[in-house]
Amino acid sequence: MTVNRDIVVSSRVRLARNIKNLPFGMKFNKLHSDNIALDVYRNIGGERTGFGLYKPSSPESLDGTVLKEKRLISEDLLSKAPLASVILNESETVSIMIGEEDHIRIQSIEPGFNLNKSFIATDKIDNIIAKNIPLSFSEKLGYLTACPTNLGTGLRVSAMMFLPGLSIYNSLEECVQAMSRLNMAIRGVYGEGSDSSGYLYQLSNQRTLGLSEEAILEAVISSVLKIVEAEKQAREVLLNEGGATLKDKIRRALGTLLYAHKIESAEFNTTMALVKLGAYYGFFDILDSNKFEKLFIEAQPASLQSICKKKLSQQDRDIFRAKYVSDVLNSIIQINGV
């Protein structure tokens, strides 16, 4: 089944690993962190294989916050800067977090519905590390992790999903309950405890113990496809029942993005989500889908400041966002009909 990015935005596979005979969690120190980072970096080939080693300077650092907005590092890792490190490949599809909740967290993020590809990339790096670095492992429990919920495989498979149909039609809670019965969780953009900004949600496995990695991957893929079908049906109902009102709301959102003098983050997330839904319905065409999807990240606070290469006050940031978003959308959107 082909699934476009209008529902499944991205795929992520993450593995939690810890070094044998080293303390977990808060007892982890700078020497451990630096040594593990260098060890992992060298073992995967370092610069020769296209990887770079980075250390956010502080929890408030612009470079670190940009990485967090891209989901390449977590809030937890950023909060531990400059103790923690991250190893990234050039395309920013693979990141290895050192010194987060666990000593090592390997993750691969691919655009669209590409969970198999993400799994292969993560598994490859895990195998390289396991050959050269002794990991905490129990014959009974599997890989040992700082949090008991990650015991066993240490594997989290997730899909970032755009679900305006289920959200607007108030059917999402029903899906959350159904997924919970399948040992799946639906959370906000940045995981547990985060908001579902712009109708974006993460679906991921809850169970890591007692299942093989392949079984977990297959279960998540099956669950994603169920949500995709439910979202398609909800969008059809929305259009049939909403009609002109829905189209007016979507076009007003586009008008805001094209002509507003300033736009706050929350308003941007909501209006961009409606424009994306409008493109799905064919109200307008997105001539460059990659540029459009990239804009969701580029317009976030730290990423915007990185683009203009200076720190901005909130008001200046909102004004810059409006101009930047307008310029991008004017170059890639073609409005259809009336």
C-alpha cells in the first residue's frame, strides 16, 4: 500500500543501549560521555563515513535547539548540554545521542512511510557498535536500559502522522484507545507529554520486552496502516459534511500565511496544517512537496533564527516568519479554481 506524506510525515526507529559496567542515568559523568562519544564515533567510521560529532554548548544554545526542532536530539539530551553529545550523518537521517537517559540512543528518521528503511539503518549501526563496545545485556531480560519500559529490545518504532480529519471530527480519542489495546501509543510531536501541534501525532510501540525487533516493526506498520485508513475516511466525511465552510476556513488560513505582517508559532502551525489539508483535497497544488514539508521545521523559532543568522526578539521573529513563509509559499503554491 502506497502512503503519501499527506498522512505519514516521517518514520523513526530508535534503539536504547548502555555500556556494560557503567552506571546509568544521573551517575553518568563528563568523562564517560566524552569517551563513549569518541568510541562510538570512531567505530562507525567518523568523518570517513560522513558523520560529525557535535556537543550543544548549553540548554539554551541555538544550534542545540535547532537539532531538537528537527527531532535529531531530545529535550532531555539538550537539558544535559554540554555534558551530552550527538553524532549526525550529513543528510541528518541518522543521529546517535550520547548521554541522554541511556548511554547510547541510535535513531534513524526517514521522510514519509519508510519504517523498514529506518530500521535497516539503525540496525546496521547497532551491529557495528555491539561488535566493538561491550553492552549491558541479560540473557533473561535482553538489553538493559535506564527506564524499565525500554527493557528487552530497547526498540521504539514510530511514525509521525498528520491527522486533521480524526482530530477535527473528534474521532482521535477512539483511535488512541484502540491503539492502546494493541500496545501502541499516540502522543504529541516530541513524544510523551508534548503537544499535538498542527494535528501532528506520533504513533509508537509501547512494548519492548518479550517480542523480537521484527515483530515490533511489523506491529507498528500494521497499526500505522489502520490509522491511515481511519484518517482517509474522516477526511472524506469532513469534506462531505463541511463543504463550503471547510474550504473557506482553509483558504483563510492560506491568506494569513501569504499576507500577514507577523505570525506567531502557534498560528503558523495551525494555518500550515489547514493548507496541507487543502492541498490533499486539491484546492491548490504544492509544486515542491519537499520545500513545503521543510517549511514546517524552518519556521520554528530556533530554525528561523538560524536562517537569518542572528537572535531575534519574539516580535521580530514573528515578522521574519511571516515574510519568510510568504516568500516560500508564493513560489510553490498554485491555487485551483475559485
